[in-house]
Amino acid sequence: MPLSAPVISCVQKLVLYETRARYFLVGSNHAQTKHRVLKIDRTEPKDLVIIDDKHVYSQQEVRELLGRLDLGNRTKIGQKGSSGLSKAVSAYGIVGFVRFLEGYYIILITKRRKMADIGGHSIYKIEDTNMIYIPNDSVRIAHPDEARYVRIFQNVDLSSNFYFSYSYDLSHSLQYNLTLLKTTCDLVKTEEVFTHNRQDSFDIFEDEGLPTQVVYGIKNEPYAKYVWNVKLLEKIKETVHPDWLMYIIHGFCGQSSILFTPCHSEMIEQNEKANWFEKVLAIEIKDKVRHMGLEKVPPIVLENIDIYKYKGSVPLYWSQDISTMMPKPPIRLDQADPYAHVAALHFDQMLQRFGSPIIILNLVKKREKRKHEKILSEELYPAILNLNQFLPPEHCIDYIAWDMARYTKSKLCNVLDRLSLIAENVVKRTGFFVNRPDFYCHTLRPDERWGDLGGYVTASGCMQTGVLRTNCVDCLDRTNTAQFMVGKCALAYQLYALGMIDKPKLQFDTDCVRLFEELYEDHGDTLSLQYGGSQLVHRVKTYRKIAPWTQHSKDIMQTLSRYYSNAFSADADRQDAINLFLQVFQPSELKPHLWELPTDFYLHQKNTMMLPQERRSYTFWWTEGILSYLPLPYDEVPCDENREKVMVKRLNRYDESIDTYTEFFKPYELSCFDDTFCLAMTNSAREFMPKTVGIDPSPFTVRKPEETGKSVLGNKSSKEEAVLQRKTAASAPPPPSEEAISSSSEDDSGTDKEEEGAVSQRSTPVKFADSGDSTRGQEDFLQHPMKETYGLNLCDFPEEKDMLIYHSRFVHLGQNQHKVERKQHRSLLIFLCRHPVSFFSQDSLYEVQLPKVDKESREIFENHIRVGRGLIQTLCREDVLMYREYIKNRYM
């Protein structure tokens, strides 16, 4: 049992009860064994009065409490017929509390959908919310502009790509969350030796002389930069128990399964709290820089392995003029920044959060007839040079500028080959997080690239140090493709770290890469719809130059849709909604309304209205103490500042608030196998493996470009696909001959070609293996010695000492079913040749003779039948004494 574990919130189901004077919010865990109650006053017209007694109620206590409230709030006239306490709504979490010009509103999550599992921690997507006005009608002071503020606030669609979790911190990476648990273990080991306080001795075995089994529950502060409802919860943060606080992030979350094994690939994208200014992913400069960065943590999670990357706008004062109706509004620099003050604030945050090295991949254009994107490069590169001259050489920021659009137009250059080289170099320098030591197969089959991998090596694995920061102008098409290539390279290294592939390299047109590519395309489409108004225009297939001709017309339509969204859509209304939701603007009767402001520049740039009291140094532009811990991130080192952000609680190891097993499997409720999330998850074998290929089911085998398993299943839902897949597998005939497989494969491939359309020529030809090679590959896979992977060979007969261990530890469990001849000298034949013990004189596959039942057993059975029919006999004196002894020992 580990010494520390993350705390699971006990408020997962909520029921809001109302009376005329109060709201009572009852929250419970999923098993409904622990309950908490919030009392919200409805008699205050403009103030928020919340009372939390911080007491944990049982289910019986909550029923009694609600019964007393119901009885106490009934009127004399309706004492018998009407109820004084009524149920208003059921929910799954509190988004927050907000006030405009009248009283406060409470925003509740009423629908949710499970999207991913990370190590037993469930990730949910918000499907629907309910906004409830708290004060009752008798004290409400109406305002004519209240309804308009409510409409603006609700323009932020909470049912679109907002995610939360009850036990996992989505605002941090997997590396941060697991490192925090290990760091806490090291800090509390010395404290446990001298803990003899009676108040902490809650273990039931402590009085019997057994040691107290204590686990430290860990709950840390989220990274506020990615949490959208921080301001909405700020009013109650110091009043209520932390279990009531649930933080939501905005972005993308997807999960897929590789192989038939529990090997899952997850992608989580976190969107910073957006500030759109003049149709730009704007930068907010206060005490720290905030830009529209999109951090994905992690693009893949396999067996506690992850890697994080970063993509965001160019960290400068720049904007685009939207007053002119142009497809590409001109870029302009709003403020002169000769000492790179803005970039210094941004990269200071990155050093603190990710460590070094920071690698910048700038994909904007270099050669243009009219300067457009080049303006940003000409300003960013001198800023990086200015910052690097003050950093130590080993921690300098690396800058890679590559005109991806120009290379795409060239027929002699392969864009993805160049990106793969950059990705290989990046992954080798930063490494990735591995929470386990190397396998034995890495010693037998060493790889040079694995030995050159960077990162910070620890006793239990490796930590990622540094990050890749990718940007173009809008951070959509080009950036998504570059991030996909880095993710594909990292996926190969992660699969190699798990011993699933022989070399850290993955080919295109394999089931694994196709699944990973679809995951990135879903991520890119979601991001483009959020900020561009259309789906991706240029996809991975576009840069591979294998996209069908029908894709060109789709690209043209997406381009027109994006232009229309950029030119004619109401970005000002969307920006007002974001400003109101994030509480950047708080309505008041003493200042102008939000729609009366000519610009929101001064809402985000409040330092322009006054002289700064403290001016940051232009030379020592990083936060004090960061350089001493590099290349490790400052946020992950055990310093005093980081310890203040962590709340540690001593718990019993069997406490429900740290029991991840019960939280994930829910053994207390009946569940249907067809409805499980893992079955409905996208699977490489079910979705991408050709159904006619029965030779090599490996997801790492190169397929033909037109081969896919999706055309067989059609456009069915995930649940129907799963059921159809299992029915097909159960009723499948025996495997056909090799010739039949070949012919059926040709027929299906021709059908797929007719459905998908003609495919253009590949820029890089791929050599496909014939059926003989596939057969040989399968034989090699089946005859592959297990010693290379696990360090042992199960084909060899076990030694005699191993069989003795097996007998002494495991065989005695079956001694009630088997009898063993006792001899002084033991041999292997004794253990392997056993005779079944049975009460049947003749017991075989062909004949069974019923045993004889004695008179006493018959009487016991007959009495059992009489009890079932209601004929209960009087207990004898011996049974009564035995029952009294049982009651005395059990309950007294």
C-alpha cells in the first residue's frame, strides 16, 4: 500500500432542495455513504450567505435531517397535504456563483458524460448545466439590464468541451501529479515514526498490538491559468469544505485503445482562459503574461508514461485589423518592446512550469510578396537573442524557424520527413515521463536511440525536462500537423519503453498510427471550431499528399467557412461573454455597462492606467530560485513555496476518499458489460484492422492505404459497433485457407476504393509485405522467446526447487479437493499426479453413482424445507445457547 494517495471528492451527486427562505444543497459520494449539506440563504437580495457545518452525515442522518426540515417548513393550512421542502434539481457538481446587477445565481452541472480514464480516475465532459436564481421573489430587486447580462453570460456554452474530474487534477500534467505523491512520501516518512497521538489512532487493529495503517491523502491547488471557474468559486472558497470545489477546464479530451490489451492512448488539451482582443489570440500582461496557449497533457498515457507539449501564439504585442473585409487581415505590432519584456514574462513562466530546454518551433512564413507573417518572425527572433544572452549556455532557449508552407508547395521536399527529424531531436532532448524502471528486454535488445534519450533519470524511471513550443499564426493547421509528428515519435518511444515494439519507430499506414492520427484530427477539428469557426483545412493526409480529390473541395469549403466566421461572426459578443464569465468585467451601477465600452483593452491591461510600483529587471528576467533547480521544473521540486500549495490529510488505508479501486469499479452497483466505457472506447483492432486480414493482427503492421475496418461497420454508434464486433467474432466460421484470404482481401479493397474515391500518388512509396512474409512474421511472433521480454522462459520445465515453492505456497489451497500420498522423499511425480477426492463411488465422464445420505443429513435437509414453507420448529436448548453466544460475541 503506498504511503500517499490522491483524495477523491465525496461530493459527486447533488440534490438541491428549496424552501421559501433557504436552499439546501445535499452532496454525496457515488456510493451515497457520505453526505454533506450546504445551507444557502434566500432572504438576502444581493449578498451570498452560505453556511457549511463541515460535518459528514450518513444516509440515515440525512434522511432524518430532511424530514425535520420538511416538517418544520410546512404551513398550518397545508400541514397534511403540502410539503414544506421540495426537490428543485439533481446535479453532479457546482460550477460557481455569479452576480450581475441583482442577486446571485448558482450554476449546477445537470448532465455529464465519461470521456476518459487515467489510472482509474474518470474524466467527465459537461453535457448540460442549470443556472438558478437564489433570492426569492419577495426580496428580489428587479433591474432592467439584468436579463441582458444573463444572455451574455450564457453565450459561453458550458456543454461544449468543458471537462472535470473528481479525483484527478486536469490542470497539471501526469508527471506533476505523480511526482507530488512521491515527494510527499519522502517528506512524511520521518514523521510517521514518532506519531503516537491517541487522536490519530483510528485503526481498529491498533489495540491488538498491530501497527496503525496510515495513508496520507494529497490534495493540491490547481493551476489557475487553465481553470475557467476560479473567480466563480472565489466567493465560497474560504467558507465551504474543499470537496464542494470542482474545477473545470476547456479544451479537448480523447482516449483510444491500442490492441486488445488495456493499452490506452489519451490526449488532453488545456485552453488558457482566453482573452480575445481585436480578432487576435491576445496577450494579457499583468504580473504575468497570459496568451492563448494550448497545452496538451498528455498526448499519450501508457502505463504511467506521458509527454507534454505546448503550442501558442507568438508572445508579442500584436493584433490584426478587422475593420477591413480581407481574408487575411494585416498584422500590426501595437507596442514597441525593445527589451523583450513580454517574451521574458512568458518564458519565465515556461521555465518555472516545464524546466529546460525550451525549444521553439516557429512555422510562420519567411518569404512573402507582401510582409504579413514575416513581421512576427522579425520581432520574435531578436527577442530570443536578447533573453539568451543573460541565461547560462546550458539553459538557453532554442529557436527553430522553418517555413512549413513553402516546403509544402515544393515537389522535391517531403514535409513530414523534415518534421520527423525535428521531432526525433526534440524527444531526445526533452525525454518523457516514465514511472517505472526499464524492462529486461531493453538489456537484451539495446537501441542506440533509447540510450541517447534525454530527461532527468530517477530511481523509478525518468522525468521530462523542457518542452517543445510550437506556433504559426493561428496555431491550427500547421501547428497541429507538427505536434502530431512529435506525438507520433514520442508514441514510438513510449511503446518501446513498455516492451511492445522492438525499435522506437512507427510507420505510417499502421493501425496504431491511423488511430493516433484520427485522435489528433479530432483534436484539431475541435480546436479549429472553437477559435476559427471551421474544421481543419490542411490535415496530415494533405501534407502526405495522399488525400483523395474529394478532399480538395472540402478544404475549399472549410476555407470559406473560416473566412466567413472570421469576417462576419460576432467576435465582440463572444469576447464580452468570456470577459463576463471570467469576471474580468464585473457589472456595477456606478460604471458603464459592458456593451458600452469601446474596447476591452483596459480590462486586460490595467497596468497602463498607473505607473508600476515594481519594475522587473531586463537582465535577470527570471524568477529568483529557478536557475538553481534547472533542468527540473521549479513547480515540481520540493521547496517551501510548493509545499504551501499541498494539503496533506492522515487517513486510514481503507478510507473511501482514497479508495481508487472502489471508485473506478463500483462493486456496490450492478453494471452491464455492454455499457462499460472501456468497451465503447475506440479500439485499433475493431476500428482500423481490416476484417479480411487474419494473418497478422498486430497494430504495428503496415497496411494498404485503402484498407480499413471502418467501412465494414458503417456509421453505427460506438455501442452498436461493439455489440456487432462481438457477435461477429462469436459466430465467425473457422479461418479460411490462405488463397481464400487473398481473394477476399482483393474484393474488399476494390469495394473500399469505389467508396472512398481515387487516391493520388504517394510522394514516398511504401513497400508492402506479401502473404508469405506475413506468415513468417506471425510464426516469429508466436515462437518469440519470452526471456527476451521478461527475463524468463516459460517453455522450459521448472526446476525441482521451484516446484517445491509452488507446492508449499499454492497447492495447499486445493488440499480439500485433492489428496496427496505422504512420503518421506518428495518428487515431482507426487505433485503432478494427483487423485481426485469425491463422495461418489463411481465418478467419471460416463457414469456417476449417487452417494448414500445418512439419516442425520436427511433430517437437516427436511427441516430446511419446512422452514421455507413456514413450518418453523421450536429451537432446542443447545441451539438457543449457541445463538446467545453468537450475539454476545458479535454485538456485545
